[in-house]
Amino acid sequence: MKVQNISDIDGFFKVVDACSGKVELVTGEGDRLNLKSKLSQYVSMANIFSNGEIPELEIIAYEKEDIDRLVSFMING
């Protein structure tokens, strides 16, 4: 799923941490980073955005309840 305009980065990573299954970030090169890893979270924050907002990224969640949780965050904040 593509997500856009994430301004609450801490909230986004709290939702990712609450997911029960694997959640991955797909990089522009097609690599997949495990977003449940704190190291990957720090690397993605440093590389993907520099102005306090993530404009767009592609993430993959494998569990339906995790997808629902992420979609709810994107809709409701």
C-alpha cells in the first residue's frame, strides 16, 4: 500500500510497533526494510524525509488486522 503525507511520524511508528505481523518499507530500489526494527525506523527517518514529513512511501503489511490498523491511522491520524 502507498501511504502519503505522514506528518505524525511518532504516531506512525507507534502504529507499526503495535502490528502483530511483519511490516516492510519498500525503498526506491526495491529493497524491503523491516519497519518493526528500530534501526530500520531510524534509517528510514533519516533517508526518506528531511523536513518533518514523509511525502509518500510504499509499505507492505502481511496481516489483515495490521493493514486495517495502518489504514485507520492514515484516515483518522
